[in-house]
Amino acid sequence: MSNSSVTVRFEELGNKMRPKLQAIRNSIIHTTKETFSFSVPKESRAVVLFDDGESWISRFEKLGETADINQAIESMTRAVELLPQGHPVLSAVLDRLGHAYERRFRHFGILDDIDKSIEHKKLAIQGVHESHEGLPSWLSNLGNSYGVRFWRLSELSDVDNAIACHTRTVSLTPNGHRYLPGRFRDLGNSHYYRFTKFGYLGDIDQAVEYQTRAVKLTPDWHPSLTSYLNSLETSYEKRFQQLGHLEDSNSAINTKTRAIKLTPEGSRDLPGLLESLGTSYESRFWRLGELADIDKSIELNTRAVALAPENHMSLPGRLNNLANSYRHRFERLGKVEDCNNAIRLASRAVSLTSIDHSGLASMLYNLSIPYGSRFNSLGDLADCEVAIEHGTRAVMLTPEAHSDLPMKLGNLSYLYENRFRRLDNIQDIDTAIDYAIRAVQLAPDGHADLPTWLGQLGTAHHSRFGRLGEVHDIDRAVTCKSRAVMLTSDDHSDMSSRLSNLGTSYIDRFYRLNESRDLDKAIEHGLRAVALAPDGHADLAIWLSNLSGSYSARFKNSTQLEDLQKEIEYAARAVILTSESHSYMSIYLMNLGKSKETRFKQLGDLDDLDTAMEHQTRAIELAPAGHARLPAWLCNLGVSYELRFERLGSPEDLHKAVEYKSHAVKIAPETHATLPFWLFQLANAHIRQFQIRGDLRFMTDAMHSLRKAATSSVGHPKSLLKASRKWGQVASSNFTSDSVEAYAVALNLVPKLIWLGFSVDKRYENLHLIEDLAVEAAAAAINAHDYNLALEWLEQTRSIVWNQMLQLRAPLDQLESIQPMLATRLRHVAYELQSSELSINYPNGVPQSRTFSLEESAQQHRRRAEEYDNILHEIRKLPKFQDFLQPKNILNLAQATRNGPVVIINCDKSRCDALILLPGEREVACVPLPNFSYTKPKKTTESIAHSLGQLNLRGHRMGPRRRPFSSDENEESGTYERILAELWDDIVKPVLGFLGYMQQAVKGNLPRITWCLTGLLSFLPLHAAGCYDQPDAMLSNYAISSYAPTVGALLTSSPPKSRSGCRILAVSQESTPGHTRLPGTTQELAQIDRHIEYPIRCTRLCDSDVTIEAVLNAMESHDWVHLACHAHQDAHSPSDSGFFLYDGTLNISSIRQRQFQSKGLAFLSACQTAAGDVNLADEGVHLASGMLMAGYPSVIATMWSVMDSDAPLMADKVYGQLLRDGTLHCEDAAQALHYAVAELRDKVGYKEFTRWVPYIHIGS
């Protein structure tokens, strides 16, 4: 605070009073004390006492004797008592008495003294007119006292009052007044103080403004200019720290440099100026990373410390600043000597600071940081413990409203997170997250350090994800780190670190969610981090190692050798840049070893494997006991030994593999997310031991490990599935009863892998993770003679995405009657999940400005999926709701036989069977199919695909041809004849025999069989099975065939009863832009018109009227739909499969979003509308199933392209039967198609298989 207004005793009393007071004083000097008290008037005695008090104050300021300041207060108090109210000098005396109390407070810190100082200074200005010459000084002094108390109590009212006093002082001071610069400086300082405590950005701007005016009004020769420059520099520096604007840092350095030039070498102000300039250089180094700046900071701070006496009150702060400079250089260059210097200096600063000093918290904070840095470098756990101890004390000593609290909380979070990485104590990472959240919440918007605290919060969430595997943690990590990067400029010294950290979160989320865009982001950010890194940066090795990890992930995804070479290159550079004593050396060596091991597996060079094992062994040797990553490293080395065993056959290598893997499992925490993977690896090694030595103990050990891994409550679902499936396979091979239990565990994991939190297309993509799981599990149940369970499992694990969509639309009437609030919540979240589906697909070439919002949309979708799962869990706890929206059991599935038997063909590597549901039965029958094998569907499908390709019946993605094509098919007909005969002999004939259909003559209407096929069987024309060169050896002679994607689909696709007065929508697209003409479509609609009788009505949409919106709207208002147009099956994005209309593609996703109600038949007279996708065989991903899902219970579709001339005939015969008597007979669609195909077959000849076989009926 300024003393400019109190240095002259009677400065503000006025010229008239000054001569009178001086005369009184002179007369008193010669009067004895005895005479003084009685003969001198009170006014005169007061003046003498006042003067006496001033003398005592002067002496106190020189000598610091307590008795002197006490005597000053006593003398001035007596003076006040002697002066009457309204006396012209009373205000001056009160002001000086307040000053004396303030001086005593500054010395002893007794709160009552500063209270009395303010009290007397307030009395001094009480009733004083605005025009009084002394008022500005007294207001200024009162403002200073408020400021002093504010620093003690941090009460907002005090600093507000200080600003009010100084503002009023400035307003009362005329331009040109010699004290005006000092008063501007005091006003600026008060705004600065308020900013440092409460963070109001307007205050720091006003501080700079007023302090700048003080400097501009002061000539270079003025003794106070240095002080004003110092204040201005401090505000520039603080604003730079808050907002990060480089111009503020440059201004701070220039301002302080000017102040130092104006200061003589021996001045007592010089050490403080050097210290402050050193801090500014340090801050600019933090911003730009220029080594010259931190070297300059160390030089200046070293001079400042050298100039400070040992007992000087400023020495601890200067030691602290010098320690910070050494620490920052250590972080840049990694030289442990710098870190040791930082600890030594910071420790000395703490030891010189009293326990009740307000700056102790900052000293402790600055001591904790280098201890934490040395722990990261050398790995000594004691350093981490000391760092946490000091960091915790720093936080405890810092008031909640203090502007430095977020910084101290962020540091403490960092320390706990580092200890978690070392000790793997889950409480440490929870604590780290809590502290980081508080830091971010307390940080004002725009604060320069906010990216640091966001980054720390993201890192803590990332670490917890690695431990527990919860998706919300890795999502939160990406969000926080992305915000940190967005708030950081490219030239910021921390940009590389923040980019690299963000890249690691993207890569770990890629491993969890398998989203390729995460992998791309990881490499993008990793490359930027390395490119922006200055030469010689201490953290470059970390960033290189992280980038290597990203390329490792991409290689596993792409198997491109270039990616593997990049992985090894960056991993090797990280090792080269790191000293063996560095705590991260183990990590870098292990990563390099894993990279070399990967190259061995790819190229087979044994030298790579030997080198990998050397690196891995050295990494483990360097790792301290109890290191959190040690289980992973031990397991990695065990895998390498097992690989060498497979290559060289040495039993010792296999023994070592088991030894290291066993050790990994033994020391790993039971709740570690990676433990199931390590158990799975151990089980593999035990199985190899069993295979080599035949000792059943090894198999028992393997089964134990697999069971433990599969049933773990933590871990990546993919790891759990691998373990449970392996468990089931081993149990099945060894004929143990565990197989059913194992597959039950595996099937319960499916919803976590094909998760509602993924987009529909991503769920389809992830289906490869459970390829053949359904038929494998069903075969295990069949082996156990539990046919009902086999069917239930097939239903549970096939058409998963379909069933998830239906589940979101399920009626909630029963729940509504019991728990309306839960029903409302579930309905709302289900609706949100369906709605958000459209926003979580990332289109190619997303603009940079939209990337973050797309990220938020995807995360929000995942949070909704989690909420949906939680609500379901809550509902299933209710009485009688334990099976709510669970997969259907046999009692439900048995109701699907209303149209006749349902036959499910299960084809596994171990066996093939027909599971048959009969009307009125609740037990599933099983018909073994010993002549059919797992490999036949693949060979047969390939044969059909080849034949169709030869005949140009499989169109390409952008323009599949509905028709026409060449009719020269004789050379291919033999292929079909052979395939259909095999299907008859191997599958259909045994099923018909079991049903008894072949033992009796069929009279009247044929019975109906609904076929539900698994895997690639769903691409085979089972409905056309037969030996066509033999009499009565055709399925069509014994039964009408329908298909269903699942048995459950028949329960949700019940056709409406025959009714009149209904409407049919007939769509004809003869000419579609970009596609070949379809001339038969017009004739096709004409055939439909022939059968329309009142009250049935038919609406026709043709050519340019056939727009997406028009067709969808018309489908809403019509009962049936007939689509005669081009169509396509999109193998890359199944949801984009659709019908080509005049203005674009009407895709599956658009149709299913409509959720049509009470519809009837959908006749899809277009190519490949039931073709499906061989990669998603069990999902029934084709246009026909899409129409079923959209609400059409009965669908006629085609397996491949059809002849243009055949379509009108089929339309005529089908609608001729379905539209009889002016009524829609949807329930007869399968029968109508059966007889229409028979007529077509009779017309063209049975050997024209490609013309009559493709027509099929799907649904009820």
C-alpha cells in the first residue's frame, strides 16, 4: 500500500492552520511537563501529543521496537480525546491514529488493530465536505486499510470498499495533481487484489488500465516510477497467467526490464524487481517453451536470492520462485540435477516460513510439485508420498474462494493419479478424479490454466477406465482432453503433451468400442504432438511411445506392414531418448518388445522374437516391486515364451510361459479389468501343456482359469466372451457338463458386445465378434438333449439388432399399470435412443467445426443406452417382472406355430440338426441331419453366387439390375439341379419324414412349413428343394414354404384378418435417373388393377411422382404396398440398403423409423429384396426383413433378379387370389405365391430355376 499521503504531518490541514499550529508547538517546547498538563489549553496539548505520536511512529519504522508503536497509539488516542467534535484538525489526527493501528497490525497481525484502524479512518472522513483538501488523502488511506484487512480475511466487502474509496479519491483529485499517479496505482492495485481472490476478469483489465495511467503520468526521474512499473508488470503477468495472451507476457517483461534499468544497483528494491522479472520469463517459457526464457529466469532469480539477507521476509518467496524455474527446466530437459535443486530450494523456502504465514500454502504446493516430478523420473515411491503430503497441506491451508485453489487441487489430483498408476489402488484414482472435478468447477471460464485441469481430469478418468473398463470413463477422458486441446494454441508449450494424451484416450476407446474414427484421431493427434515438439524436450519419448501404440492398433486393424514398421520406429526412438534410470524406461522397453514380437508373428523372423524377449525381460528387471503394470508385462513375456515354444518346441519355453503367466495372475488385483485376459492367456498355456503331456491336471487348471475369466465382474466384454467360448469349446471336446454353463455365460455377454450404445451399422459390424456363437451354443445344448434350450439360445443370439429395435418399440401396458413412472422413463429413453441413432453416424469428411458436436452426440447416445440398461435392471427387480423384455422362452415361442410347424435348421461344425416346433406342442423335437455338414452351406452359397454372376443376376452396389438379362441359362441349370437335390436329400426329406407328410397322400390345401435357417443356410433356396428328375421328390408337392428370420418374428408379425374397404399403394418406377429402364413395371401395375374391386382402392405412384417423401407418406395411409422398381443391398452399410426412387434411395432405416401400424402385405417386386448379406447371415439384413420390422407382417420378395416378363405374371396370379370378393386376404399370401410360382414353373419349365426359384414369402 502507498504511504504517499502520510509522509508529511500536516500536509492536508490547510495553509491557514499550519502557522497557528507551528506557533503553539514552539511555545510548548519550552514548557515543562508539570506546567504543560495544567497551563496549556486542551487544543495545544492535543497538538503536542499528536506530534509526539508522529515521532514515535517514525522511530518504530526505523527500529521496529514494540514499545514505540504502542506509545504512538497512546499519544494519538489522548490527542483525539482532547479535541472536540468538529475541530479542524480532528480528522487528520484520527487518520494518523488509524495509520498507527495499521502499522501495529502489519507487525503483529492482531485483527483488532486493523479493525480499529478502519474504524478511526472512517471517523476521519465522517461529515467532511467533498471540497475539503484533506478528504482525498484520508479516503485513500481508508482504502489502504480495507485492502490490508482484505488480504487477511478475504472478505469481498473489504476489497469492494477499498475500490470504492480509491475510486472516490481519484475522482476528487484534479488533473496535474502530484499525487494523482499514486492514486491511480492504488486503485489499480485494489482491482488487482479483487481479481486474484475472486477471478473477475473485468478487474484485471481495470488494474492494467489504471496502473498504465499511473505510469504515463509519471516522469522517468520520479522516485515512485519504479514502484508503478512493478505494479503494472504484476498485473500484466497475472492477466497472462489467466488468459494466456502472449502480448501480456511480453508487456510484463518489457515493463519490468524498464523498472530495473531505472533502479540503481544498491537499491533495496532491486531484488524484488529481479525476482518479478524472473517470474515473467518463467511464465513465457511455460507458454512458448523457449529454453532461453527459463535460463534467463534462473539467472534473474538466482541474483534476487543472492541479494536477499538470510532473515529477510521476502527470501522464502524468492527461493520458491527460483525452485519453480529449476523445476520447469527439469520438465523441459529431464536433468535430475535441476529437479534436485528445485526440491532443495523449495524445502528451504518452507523451512523459513512460519506456520501461520499466509504464503505457506503456496510454498508447500511448490515443494510438492518437484517431488512428484522426481517420482515420475526415478520411480522412488517415497517421493510420491512426500509430494502428496505437502500437496494435501497446501490445499487444506487455502481458502475455498482463493484463486489458487484450482491449481493446488489439480496438482493433488495429478499426484494421486500417479500413485494409482504405481500401486493400482482404486481409492487413489477416485480421489484423483474428485480433486480434478473440483479444480475444473472452481476455474473461471477463460482461465489460462483451465486446459491443464481439464487435461488432468481426462487423464484420471482414462486411468480409471484402464482399471475398471467403464465406457463412460473413457468417453469423459476424450471430452475433457478434447476441450483442453481446443483451448490451447499451437504455439503453446503444452500443446504436444495435450495432443498426445488425447491420442492415447482415442486409442484405448478404439480398443473398447472398435470405432475406426477413434483410431484415425489417435494417429492424427499423435503425429501433431511429435511434429510440434521442440528438439530435446524431456517428454518427447512419451509422445513417441504413445504414437507407436496408435500405429500398433492400426496394424492390428489393417495388417499393413507399413504401420508395423512405424510402430517399431517410434517405439525404438522412445527407448533411445530415455536413460536406463528413468522410471518410464520399463514401459518403453516393453512396448518395443511387443512391437518386435508382432513383427515375428507377421514375418516369422526368430531374431525379432529373441530381441522382443530381451526387451521384455529387461523391462521387468527395471520395474520396481508392486508396479501396477507388472502383471501385464509378465503376461506379455509369457506369451513370447509360448510363441518360441510353438516355433522351436522346447518344453522349457512352455514351462516359462506358464510360470510368467501364473505370476501375472497371482499378483493382479481381483477387480482389474485386464485380469480375464491374463487368465485366458494362462488357460491357453495350460491347454498346450495338456496337449503335449496328456496330464489331466493341466486341463483342470485351464478350465479353472477359463471359468474364472468368463465369470469375472470386470473386464472387456470381448475378453470375457473369448474366455467363456473357449471354456465351452474345451468342455464340449472333453464331454464335460460345463459346456452348457459356459455357453450360457457367453450368450449373456452378447448384449454388451452388440450394445444399444452403438449405432445400428456399428452393431452390424460387431456381429463378427459372435460369428457362429448361436449355432455353437445350440449344438452344445442339443448334445445335452436340451432341445428347448437350444431353440431359446438360437432366438437369443440371432437377429440381435432386429430384436433390439423391436424391444425399443415394445408396448409397456402392463408396466404402466404397476409403475407408471418407470414406464414413462423407459419409454422416453427408448424414444431418445431411436431418435439419436440418426445423429451418431459420422459421415465421411465431417467438417472440423462439427467434429466435437458429433462426438458429443455419440457420447450422449451411449449415456442413454446405459440409462436404458439401468432402468431395465430396476424394472426386473419388481415382482413378476424378472423376465421383462428378456429373450423369449419356449412357452412364448410355441405360439408361433399358428400357421403350421416351424423348422429351425442348426448347422454347427460338430453336428447339424433340425429343431421342430409343432402346433400345440411345448417341447421342441430334434431331427439329426447327419448327411449335411458345416462346410456345405458355404460351398453351395459360393456356387449359387458364381452361377448368378455368370448370368448377371447379381448387380453391383450402385446399380443392381431388376431385369432383363440373357435367357441362355442351360449351362448353369445343372448347378441348381444338383444343389436343390442335395437340399432335398440332406435336409428337407428327413424333416418331411419326421412330420409324416410323405407317408400320406396330400389332399386339398397343402400344409405350411415356416423355415428358420441359420448362418449361410439362409441364402439357400430350401423352398425349392427337390430331385426334379424323380416323381414326387419336390418339397412344393408336400408343403407350402415360408421363411422367417427368427421364430420370434412370427409372434410380432401376425397378419390382419381378411377385410374389405382397404387401400393398396402400387409404386411403379419405369425410368429411374442413373439406372436402366424397367419397361415391365407399367404392365405389372395394370395386372394389379385388373383385380381391384370395390370397396378396395388402389393408389398408383409412377415415375417422377415416386419421391421418398411421397412414398413414405402414402405407406402411412395404405394397408398394402407393391414396389416395382430398382433396389440394392448395401454390404458396407446395411441400413442404407433400399429402393431407388425418382429423387433418391428409400432406405431401410427411413422405413423402420416410421413404425407402421396394422399393415398387411408388402410385395417387393425388385431385385435382391431378400438377398441379405453373407457377412450378416444370422441377421436377415435385407429389404424384406426391413419391411417386416416396419410393420408389414407378410412380405413377398426375391432372392435375386427376376425376368422382366415374369413380374407381371406373378402379380396377376398372386393378386388374383388375394383380392377375391373385394377383400384383402393377407393371411393367404404364402399360398398365393406358392401357386403363382407353380404356374410360372409350369410355363417356363422346371429347369429355368433362376426364373421361378427367387420368389419367396417371408413372415406370417
